Amino acid sequence: MSVDLTPAIAALGKPGAVVLAPTSTLYGLSGLASDEESCLRIARLKNRAPGPLIVLIDHLPPRLLDVGLEAVWPGPVTLLIAREDLDFPIAPSNVGPDGRVAVRWDPEPLLGTLIQALGPLTSTSANLHGQPPILDPAACPVAVDAVIDDGPRKDSPPSTMVDLRARSVLREGAGLAAARAFLESLD
């Protein structure tokens, strides 16, 4: 299936835009990671309080080249990383109270193309709180500015989340074995 990203790229060029985009694990709501209005709109769409979203990237941050992140990225592992270790703008609501950002380099090629065109994106599952993940774009429960339809996803757990500072797994999910091996390599 060939997917035309032009509508999503055009939509994301406007402040507050939110698109439905496939990740390697499920469909998520995405906007520009630097667009505070978009981040706040995603929170409203999900009926949740504003707060940090996962930031999707397409390269290793230069300040983290020697950490060994190639063991988990690209892949379904999200890392909490100090804001100052990132080389791109981040909306204030995407930075946690401890100054860290949840970052993942997802291997989904369509995301890579979007990020190359526009810069880092936010992402959170498109389901409403307490509901199953959205694996088919036709099941998206909220109105978005554009849909990137790459067909249904296979049922998969969300990404594993790792606290790099504490060297611990915060949420088990896809990529867990790689995340644990990576953490062991840091000792």
C-alpha cells in the first residue's frame, strides 16, 4: 500500500494540528513536538490532563551517541532523557517536572518520513482512557486533521518505558528484552 503523506504534512504545518499516525505498535495521535497548542489539544481529545507526551525522533541525539542506544533504537523502547541532551525544540508541556522527556525512535518508516519533513513529533495512543488501543484507523474515536492510513496493525503491547537515570524499567511492553539487555550493559 502506498500512502500519501501530503495531507498530514500540510495539516501539521498549522498550529494545533493533530493527525492519526501509525507507529510500529499501534495508531497514535501525533502533532509537532515543538507545538504547545497541539500537545494541549491532544490532551483534550483524550479527555486527560495536559502533560508530557512521547516524542518521536529519527536520529540519536548527539549528546547520547556514546551511551549505546543503538541496542534499543530504532525500536519500541521509550527512554526518559534529560531535556538538555536533546538537540531540537520541545513544547513546555512535553517536559516532565524533573526536566526529562519521554523519547522513542520508532522504526515505522512513515513516521521517519514525517519527522524528516517536519521535525520530531509527539505521540500517544489514539484510544480513550481505559479503552483498547486503536489498531485500525477506522476505529479512531476522535476528530483529527488528517489520517495516515497504513492499514490495520497487529495487536501489540505499547512500548517499554525506561528511566535512563535510575536505570530501571517503568513500563513493560514491546521491546522489553532489548531494554533489559541495554540496562544491564550500562552497569
